[in-house]
Amino acid sequence: MSVLALLIGTAWAEAAVTVSELTVDGLRVLHLNCSLEKTGLLAAATVVSALAQQDHAFDACFPEGSAFSVQWSWGAVSNAFVLESGHSEANGCIQAALAQTTSSLSGQCSAIILVGDEEVAAAAAVSLLSATAP
């Protein structure tokens, strides 16, 4: 007698997550690009939800409204950087708030986050995007 067994496991591979715009819990994020391990169907929402936990801190950094191009990583080594903004005086505050975010996901992401006054931040995002366009 022979027995045939089929083992079904879950193979986790690094996955790219790209979303042009997403708002979760009041935090609007543009051009989200991530390289994540162990992602699921709701990876983008999970990422922005983790950022949204610091929404009040982001808004406090520049309540007048602005957009910040940021990059961060979660995992064994976590870090956070502001890559570009129109208000460098707030970069340290944004970076500190971003460094406080946590997630069960592991990987690296970049995005443009809109903080403070929504209309002013949206206009700042347009300026930031046009300045970085090829």
C-alpha cells in the first residue's frame, strides 16, 4: 500500500506594493511604493493604517499644510527619512513621527504624505510631484 500526501504550505516571497493614492483614518498618502515581506491582500491599507496612527503628530509638525516625500523601513532595522519637502524646518518633526510608526510588516516603503490643512497639503503635493517629475 502506498500513501500519497500533499503538503500545502504558505510560501512567502517579497512583494512590491504600489498605490497611487490612498486615505486611511484621515491620512492621505500619494505614490506609495513598498517592497515587503509576507504581504497580504490588504498590504497597502495595512501600511497606511500604521502611518495613520501618527496622523496627529504629522499634522502638528506643519498644521498650515504641506506634503513630504518620505522613506522608511520596518523590520530588523527600522529607519525613517524625509527625502524632500517644501518646508525643511518641519522635516525633523516629520521624521521623528515617522520613526514612531510600527507594523507587523517588514520591508521598505516610500510615499508622499499630506499633513495639516488638506487643501494646502494637496497643492503642495502637486508642486512636489512636478518638481520631481522627469
